[in-house]
Amino acid sequence: MSPVLLFCVLIAYFALLMGVAWATSRNANNDSFYIGNKSSNWMLVAFGMVGTTLSGATFISVPGAVGSDAFGYGQILIGYVIGYIAVAYILLPLYYRLKLTSIYHYLDVRLGRRSYQSGASFFILSRLLGATARLYLVVNILQAIILDSLGVPFWLTTLVILGMILMYTYEGGVKTIVWTDTLQTTCMLIGLVACVVYLLTQLDMSVGQSLAAMDARGLSTIFTTDFDSPNFFLKQIVAGAFIVLTMTGMDQEMMQKTISVKTLKDSQKNLLSLTLILMVVLSIFLFLGGLLYLYAPVAGVTATGDKIFPAVVMGQLPAAVQIIFLIALISALFPSADGAITALTSSFCIDLLGLKRRDDLSEADKVKWRQRVHLGFAFLFLLLVMAFKWADNPSMIIVILKLASYTYGPLLGLFAFGILTSRHLNDRWVPAIAVGAPILCGLLEFNQAHILGSYRLGLELLMVNGILVFAGLWAISSRERRDTAAVAA
């Protein structure tokens, strides 16, 4: 298909997003930007969050990973369900009771100002790295299938896409994103189903026949029973639960949308609905991966990993399916980037700059500061996407989960210490512990062959990181309880 036509599709899609942004951002203020004026519809939030949770990395990497890991990602999905239930019934009641705009304010109430700032700082670091890795993956594919042939350099593609995201999030923030995410999730799911149906038709198989063919090729195996393997099923299930607990329940981007719902009950319905939809959608992604690996040899496609999905669609399928794939791909791109930039802006302004506490600034001044920070994060996104382009890892989903193990571990330790204990913390040493634990994890992983023998660390590194932080906090704490902690208990 002509790259010019595909480019026109991209522009038309963005024009639609701008129309939604214009309609939703009129009369927006800082509360609209941060928490959607606490008036978001829980059904829209739940459906839209599917797109944010999945992202371009899921769209491309989960089907691509079936070639090496079969349906092993299903082990993590079981853990996801456990994790979402824990977030809904442990963390959400806490956030609503304290009426939080930033969830990291809980750490200030319970543990102290340096714990609060440490938690916010690690969220900013983690979301910066994770969101830019996701953004790079999709931009790189758009570059390969459209823009290289038009002579557009990679850096300019990234700059223009970030400019587009800024244009429709600059004023409305969360109030706008709740609606744009709904649109984007719809387009992504249509693309997913269309690709599955077309591949089944081309293979001339029913769903049952295709599953039997996948099983014959070893593509449908879910559980790994080798204890020493990083993919051992108990490790993956527990890791999946903790990934959700941290990357959703302790993540300002995800919780910013969830707590924009007016009541706790509706917010819990939002999260449980998200869980159900997500399990179905991710299962379809795994099924799609199996179909891709069944179809690729028939079509003479040799690509694997992150490259197999775009290679099959853009090289083998008709123009209509290519257009649907492109719309689905960019629909997977925007939710992960727009929500991240908005949440990073919110956290930096509220948690680190303390704008909501600044009585010396007028509302207009606070808006100007927020807009400057928003632009600053867009520039950081550009730099980090270029860094990932230089690194060029073949499977970005593994990179993203690995980064999460290092950067969300301190958040897990801080929240766990605050919720599970009533001890008073010497807050001064928290930043050193939060930085030291990931460094120790890095040393452990690098030397695991000498320390652990045949055992290999997988995603449980996140839990090890959190345990190290928890132990460090315990060491600098005492039995005496802060008076303010009673508010959070």
C-alpha cells in the first residue's frame, strides 16, 4: 500500500483526536487536568484504561513473544487477576479515604516528606523509562512502514508525534484523556479482531483447529514447571500479581484516572471491569501470536519477535487490513504516551514542586508552571526515545518489565511498610535506601550464577527489590508511631 495513503490515514486519525480534545477541554482548569474534576464516568474509565494498560508494546510484543515463550504469558495473566483484586480492595479504599490527588501524598501522611518525594521520584523515573520504551516501539514500526520511504528521519517522526500528543492533552489533561482513551481502545480492539479473523480465513481453520495446530507446534504451552527457570509458573503468577500491585496500584498514571471517578464503589467497579476485559483481550493477543507463527511459514515470512506482526500484515495482507492495523497500532501508541506525560506532569507539579500547597502563586501562575513542566517532559520523551533507538532491543516487552523490576521495587517497599506496619520512620535515610536497593538487585542479577547456582532470577526481582527496601525501612524505624499515621491506618 502507498505510504502516502497510510500517512493520510494517520493525519485523519489525529484530526479526530483533536476534535475530541476540543470538545472535552473547554473551560478546563487544573482540577480538570489532574483528576478530571472528580466526575469521570467509571465505565468510560474502565474501557479506556484497557488501551493504556496494553500499549503498543503489548500490541506488538505479546504476539511476537509466542514464538519463544508459547502461551507462557498466560501465567502472568493469572497473577494480574490477583493483583487487580488487591488494588481494588486494599489500595483504593485508602486513596479515597485520604481524598488524594496524588497517591504519593499517602507516603507523606504516613512516613514523611522525604518518603513522599522518594516515591514520587521513582514513579517519575519508572514511568519515563517505561512509557518512552513503549513509544519507541510503535514509532519505530511507523517509521519502517511509512516514513522511511517518504524520507522523514526518525527524530522528526518522534518530535511530530509528541507534538500531536501535547496538542490534545495540553489543556484538558485527564478530562480529555478519559474520552480519547475510549476512542483509541475501540480502534485497537477492532484492529485486533480484524487481524485474527483474517488470519483464520487465510489459514482456512476454525478456532479449534488453529489451537490444535498451535499445540502440535508447541505454541500453546502455558505452564513452565522447571523451578530453576525464570518462567517457572509460581514465579510468574506471583510476579504478575506484584506487577499489577505496583504498576497499577502504586502508579500515578493509572490511579489518576481511577480516582477521577466520583465514588469508591464506582472506582472499584471500574477496576474489576478492567480486569475482566483485559484478561479476554490479552488472551486474544496470545491467540493472535499463535496464528502469526502458523501463517508466517506458509507466507514465507522469516521475521520473529517484535517484527513478525508488522511483517505479516504489511507484507502479506490486503490494503484494508493494513489500514485497520495502522489505526490499531497508533491507537495503541497514543494512550500509553498521552497518559504518561499527563501523569508525570501531575506528579512533578503536585509532589515535587508542591503547586497545590503554594498559596503565593495565583491560579494562572500554577497553570503556567504546569504547562512548562508538560513541555519539559515531552522533551525528555524525545531524548529517551532516541536512546532506545540507539539500543534497539529486539523484544521491548522484556525490557519494559525488567525496568519495572528495578524502578517500582522502592515504591512496593515504601507502600508495604506504610500499610503493613505501624512503626515510626527516620525519614532522613529513605532516599539512600530507595536508591541502594535497586543497586543491590543489579549486583545480584549480574552475579546470580555465582550466588544462586542454576537458579535464574525472573520477574521476581521486583519482589526482591521491594523486600530490600522494606528491610531497610525497618532497620531505620522504631516502635513509636507518628500521630499522623493514624489517619492512614
